[in-house]
Amino acid sequence: MPNPTSNLALPQILSAQAQKHVTHNDALRLLDGMVQIGVLSRVLTAPPGSPTEGDRYIVASGATGLWAGWDLNVAFWTDGAWLRLVPRRGWVAWSVADAGLYVWNGTAWTPVGGGVSDGDKGDIVVSGGGSVWTLDPAANIVVNRLGLGGATPDATNRLSVNSPAVLLNNAGASMRATINKAAAADDAALAWQTGFSTRALEGLLGTDNWQIKVSPDGSTFYDAMIADRTSGRVRFPVGVALDPLAADPGSPSDGWLWFNSTASQLRARLGGITRSLADEDIPWLSPVAGDFLLTTTGAGGAAPGTLAGVANQFDLFPFSPRADVTLDRLAINCTGAVASALAKIAVYTSDANGRPDQRLTETGDLDCSTTGTKLATVSLTLRRGTVYWIGVRHSSTATLSAWAATATPDINGGAIATTARKVLRRTLAYASAAPASWAFVSGEINAGPATAVWLRAA
């Protein structure tokens, strides 16, 4: 080709050249193939069977036949023959088959856009092709609409994405996605859909409270959960369904709630105790601060008797308050002093079977070398309807007040016994701490009376 031009490599007519029309027509033919390129497709590796004058194709990789060696070049059918056009960086071609606009970057045809044909200025759709665009990070690019992965944006969905996943990664620290609305009555929400029919809504839905709504059909919605913006309190307008558990969860924390299907009980963990929540709510007289509560059944009307202590003896008996009560003192009454005699009071929770379980507290030493009331300071809350176990430990034979047998809770169990059994009695070195977990043993059930313990409301 004589003296080609620098960009399109068009032939130029030489001075005094013969048959100038040949060179001129060759240049026009090349211009006809290069300018305003519109190729029929980008996937063929061999020429089609019956091309039409002017047909153009971007030859796919692995070309064969007449196109062998023309990979990624433009094949142009003109004057009954295929003309090879070798692209130069910056050439732009429209592909009719996939409605995409592509630019030659020197090594590949990369997508520019496609799929938006309404002519709005600033509309961009990035089609497939496996290419990645890198833009100058200092540039500010403002577009009216953006479609990714062949998705078509519209006036409402100005950003539209077709993708199996979307990644929003941090740039070295936190990552926050913000959805802002104009007014409280508007929505700032995420919509979860199946087949473009909404099944759940999450966000600020017509208020500034965070909500979750669900729908079976995309038209009827139910309020599943509402978090109040002013208090943080969460409401469940249609209730809560607890999946059944065959057994209580291991090591539950205070505030846990569950349904034990084996026992058919709704249970909760409160104050370190697993409680069964009954369906009745009976009000009881609540003690006033400073009042002393008696840890008896209140039966029999008999005055307290006495019980001589035994060194290293630990007696434990059950007690269930009729109302929630917070205590600041535990008390015993020493009626027969012994030199250097000491006593301690301990309180245990109960397990799901009502047997002593975990230790709540153990007081310090109470001086029983003199007679009279012995008070221990505590900070303890007992819950209504829960079984607690209260016990007294002895270091000597000092005598303490004891509840009358008729006023002591009976822990009789198993086979019928002629003598009601009143306490669990264990031998434990006084210098040792009360066990953190009682570990019930049925052989410790004893018919002896319970040492009298008073509880003072805080």
C-alpha cells in the first residue's frame, strides 16, 4: 500500500500516479468498512455461508478457514471477498447480536455499554464480556442510570445489577451502607422478593421505628417485629412461637426463655434459677421493707421449738415465697449458747425437679457464744413460686430455735413413710465452704425438724 495514512492506514494517491481511481476507491472501501462500525456478531470463528455486501464481523479467537489468523480483527465482506481490517487502539464497534458497544484497547474488545436505547444523556449499561474497566480515581463520574451485568436500569431502578453476588468491602477500616429517606412517613427499606413478588420488608417502613414485615403473596403484609426507636423495646405484634426443646438448654443465662416439650412447660432463667412459668398469676401480699418473713408453711400455729446443733452438721429445707422479695438480712435465734460456737446460713436454688441445685449465697460466721438473734447481711432476691433451699451449718452443740414439725415443709417422697421427713442432713467440715452444687442424695433425707430461719425484706 503506497504511502498509507498514519491512523487508518488508508492508501494515498501519489504524484503523477497512473490509475488514480484505483487507489482512491481502495481508500473509500476501507473507510466504508471502518467508519461507524456495526458488526453482526463477535462469536463466529469461520465465515458465514451467504454473506451480504457490507457485512462485518469481529472474528472470535480460534479463527479457521478464510479467517484463519484474523482473531479479533474485523472481517468485511465487500466486492465478493473478505477484507481484513486490523483494529487500532480506540476503534469502537456496535455488536448487533448482543446490543453492546465495544472498544478495542489494543488487546481485546471491551464493553462500553448497551441495552439503553432511549437516548437519555448519561445512561450507561455495562454488559458482559469478562472485562474490567479501570477509571482515573481522581475523576468524578456522574451518570443518570447504571446497569451492570446486562441489567437494564429505568427511571425508578436507576441502578440495576444482574449478578450472583455483590461484595461491598472496607477500604481499611469500617464499612457502612446507608439508605436515607426524605421524611418519617417515607420508606428506607430492603425488599426481599421471589420472582419479583415481595415476601419480606425490612427497615424504616412509614415510620422511624425499625420493622420487619412478611407477606405470603406480595400484597398482604404482617408486622413480624418492631423495634421502638425511642426505647429500643422490641414488640412482636402477632406473638412469638418457640420451637420445642426436648430438654432444658445447657448453662442458660438469666433472661433465657424456652419451651420444654418433654415436661410440656414454658421455662425461663431468672435470678440464676430455671423456673416453670405457670398460666396463673395470683397476687400475694408483698412484705414491706424491714418485715421479717418466716420460712415455714404457716401451719399448726405452734411456737418455735429448739434444736441442739451437732458439730459439722448441715441441715437444708425447702422454702417457696408467695411473692418476689429482695432480702437484706438472714437471721437465726440462739437459745442455748456454747463458748466459741459458730453458725452459717446458706441458700440454694432448685433444679427442674425441685431439688437443691446451685448455691446462691453463704453467710459469714454468726456468733453463737451468746444467746439472742443473730443477723447476717445479704443482698438476695427470691422469686415467687420458686423453690429455694435454706440451710444452717453448726460448728458446735449450740441450741437454735426450730420450726414446729407441723409448720415445716414436708419433703417426704417415694414410698409412704410413717414419719414425715423434714430436712436434708449432711455432714460437712465447718471450716469448708458449702458446696457450689448440692448434688442431691436421697439417703440424706431426714425426719429431723428444720432450724428456724427468718428473712428480712430490704
